[in-house]
Amino acid sequence: MKADSAFGRYVAQRLVLWPLNPFTGEEMHAGNKPGDFYYATDGRSFTLTAVSSNGSSVSPSLSL
């Protein structure tokens, strides 16, 4: 598990398995290459975005 930030370390302490990058087979980490992810937070909420195989950004759509 690659904990790139305080948030990453917090999540790492609570997960048993970290997801693998489907393009490299290595653990996913923050970055801008296919299979990487990035996130932004304002302290109350966050946005998680993944990088697809063609380099475009993909964000999940959630309804609560």
C-alpha cells in the first residue's frame, strides 16, 4: 500500500487489500497515468477521480 498523504495513511490502516492498477498489476496510487487516481478534499467531503486507459478522468456518480 502506498500512502501518499495523511488521507492515504488513514485509509491504509482500515483496508486489508489495496486495489491493483489494472494496467500495471501494481498497487494503485495517486498519479496521472492510466490506472492511477487522484482526489481533492475540502475537509468535509472529497472527490475521487480515476485515470482511464486513454488518460481521461473518470469520476463515480453517487446518489445519497
